[in-house]
Amino acid sequence: MIWRTLDSLKLADKIDSLRLNRVDMKIKFKPTKKHPRGTKTFYVTWKDTSSLNDLDDLDVKAGQVLKKSKIDRGFSN
């Protein structure tokens, strides 16, 4: 999506590389009584910060998704 936006602005061909410093994410899980919406919104930033903690079960699940997808490399601790 970012490249489509840059292309529409006539900027895609002027960029050789792109470095992301922060990514906001939202993961949808099966709703439960404790979490009726079933969503977890969080951010990960370069190099080792995220808004996830181990206090909430959705934070733990979101962290597991990041690790399994390997998105967490260089982002979350």
C-alpha cells in the first residue's frame, strides 16, 4: 500500500529504500467475555520497543503472532 501511495504522488521512482521507524498494528482475535471486541492495537518501533507487555493475555498472544511471523526481528524484545 505504501508503494501505491508513493506512486500516486510520483515519488516511488525517487526512493531507493525505505526505513520504517514505527509500525502501528491491530490484530483481531476471537472475542471472549474478557475481551468482547477481540482486538489488540499496539505499536512496534525500531529498535527494541513495543507497547506490548505480559500483563494481558491479548498482549501475550499478539507477541506470539509477531514472533511466529518474524515481524518482531529487530523490533520487539
